[in-house]
Amino acid sequence: MKKLLVSEQEIKEICARIGKEITDKFIGDENPPIIIGVLKGAAPFMMDLIKEIKCFVELDFVQYSSYQRTKSTGVVVMKKDISTDIKGRNVIIVEDIVDTGKTFAKMVEYLHTYEPLHIYTCTLLDKKARREVEFECDFVGKEIPNYFVYGYGLDYLEYFRNTKEIYYIDDEKIIIDELNNKKEWNY
Ligand code: 5GP
């Protein structure tokens, strides 16, 4: 059986709360933030979040990879760079999840080379106990225990990104069985 971790309702509440936090911070600012979503995982969260932001924003995307199957490799490889000039601009990086913190730390370090005014960080989920590098997010949706989670952007072997809720794996055999029988969709 699939195990629910974050419901659709809770995700809505998180988007509304962080959307308001970002609005309160940037409303009236003549330097609107550029929101950079980290592909592919953060896409659903970013799309729901931006609709809750009631001030001017620009959007861009970046893509890195650091995970293989369910383990962090610790090696961050860039696959797609931003296409906006962020020099002198406020930037908010939006991630699906922070685990060891290595990906976010590397991304912040890399984007700093473009000389933005300030880089803010935002994540839907935070596995704080797993942190290996010192890293605090400015906007956090929900702190979660050390589970491997999937759904709502987060994948298991590239599948399950298209669910409205977030699940966790406590028995990998169950999800492997589901992938071996793709005719049935139980979400
Ligand atoms: P970190 O560098 O912080 O260890 O890893 C961050 C990246 O690893 C996230 O952007 C995400 O792609 C992936 N990741 C970390 N934990 C999970 C998880 O529980 N489920 C999934 N699907 N991806 C994860």
C-alpha cells in the first residue's frame, strides 16, 4: 500500500503561506525577484506557488542532477543553465526537497558567479536531519523525517511526478511491484 506523507490540502496551504511570505517581502520593491525552479522535481510546486504570489516576478529554470535511484551521489552535474540575466537582481531558487544540502549549496555558489543582488532559497520539503553541509532555506514548506519520498514532482525512477500528493517508501518492494505492472495506476 502507498503511504501518504503530504496531502493535496496541506500542499495548498504550504503554497498559500510561502506565497504570502514572498509577497510580503517583495511587494513594492522595484527589483522584482526572478524565481528559478529546479527541474524537474520543483516544477509542480513552482507552478502552484507562483499563483499565490501577488507581486511582479520573472521565471526561469535550471537543471542539475545529483540522485541515482534513491541515493544521493554527492556529485552535482549541471544539465541546463538559466537564460535570464540575473546580475543585480533578487533571485529565489525553488527546490522540491533539500536532503544533504549539497545540491542547493552548489547551486547557490554557481549562481553567485552571475553577480545577483541576493539569492533566496525556497524548498517544499526539508530533510533537515540529513544535512551534510551547513545550509538553511529562507522559505520552507515542511520539515520531514528521513524517508525517500515521491509524488508531486518528486520521482521514483522518473515515475510518479504527476500525483497531487506526496508519498513515502517504507518497503521498496511494493513500489518495484507497481512499476512492474504499469497497466494499473493506484494514485
Ligand atoms: P541533496 O543534494 O540535498 O542531498 O539532494 C537534493 C536533491 O536530491 C533534490 O533536488 C532531489 O532531486 C533529490 N532528492 C533528495 N531526497 C529525495 C527524496 O526523498 N525523493 C526524491 N524523489 N528525490 C530526492
